Amino acid sequence: MAFADAFHPKFKSDLKKIDKSASKDIKEKHLDIILNNPMGNEPLKGKLAHIRSYHFQKNSTHYRIAYEVLEDKEIVFHYMLRQEKTFIKN
């Protein structure tokens, strides 16, 4: 089954706010990984169990993409993108 992408306006706004090389990786690599196996990532818990979370790291920054799989419409709807810096402890 081939899925198509759909994006919440917040996702597009988040994408513009991050590092350009990370943004390029997301567009060229990570969105395809999600589309090829949308059910392969962990669901959130509780009331948000219909949302899945994809994690990856670029340099010293961790990223999370939250999305929903609309199987009946064959769409992966991307809600948000978050980043978190990793700090090295001595």
C-alpha cells in the first residue's frame, strides 16, 4: 500500500525553524522512511494513541516527528516536528 503525505501548517512552520541541513534530511530521507513503513514507529499513549512518533538524530540534536496514519485514505498526516539538543556530561 502506497501512502501519500499531508502536512499540518504547524509542521511546515516547524520545518522552517530548524537547521537547514536537518530540514533537507527530513524532506529527502526521513519522510520517505515514515511513508515506507508508517506503522513501524511507536504510538503515543492514552488519548493520543492514534498518533505515532518517529525519532532520529542529526549531529547533536534529537528530532521527533509526530504523525497519524489515515489507513482508509492512504495518507500519513504529519502534525509536528520537535528538536532537542543533546548535552554531553563530564
